[in-house]
Amino acid sequence: MIVCLGFVVCWSSNQIFYFLSFIGHDIDHSNWVYYFSIVLVYANSCINPFIYAAKYSEFQRGVRRLVSRLSGNPEPSQTQQSIVIINVQVISNPTYQQTQDTTGKRC
């Protein structure tokens, strides 16, 4: 929904200019408003990764994995991380009945 809203906001002003030009209005293409509408069209391509980064956790995890691999520090899988944390909790508190994994879910 947010991606669609961003698309509408970025493209609508430019398309209004083209529609007005199509129906016969004389449009001044040297006007700053027209140039701003073009900047919004280009900005649409730039805002999508930021929207994904802000809203979608799977995208965030993918970016973290990519950055860790590019930096030479391969990230252990989520299962390996959970097993290590659960084992540490069980050893440090053997009477603890319920443990939590890295996402905060009860096991």
C-alpha cells in the first residue's frame, strides 16, 4: 500500500502536466513546477528501497545477510543462533522451564 501511495504521489503531478498538454493547454516546460514534477518521477525509483527497508522485516534480514557476507563475516543461520542461545540459558539456569529464542518467542 505504501509503495502504491509513493508511486501516485511521485507520478501524479507529471501526468497532470502531460494530460493538460494532451487536451490542448499550453504548458510552460521551463517552469520550476514542471521540473519539480520530473524530479518526483526520478525520486520514485529512489524511495522504494527505503520503503522496503522501513516496512518489511524480510527485506531487512536480507540486507543484513548481504552486508555481513560482503564484509567477510558470514552470519550463522537463524537456527544456529537459536540453538546457541537456548543452550546457554539451559546451562546457566537448569531449573528454567521455558526458554526464549532470539525472536522472543517461547520454546
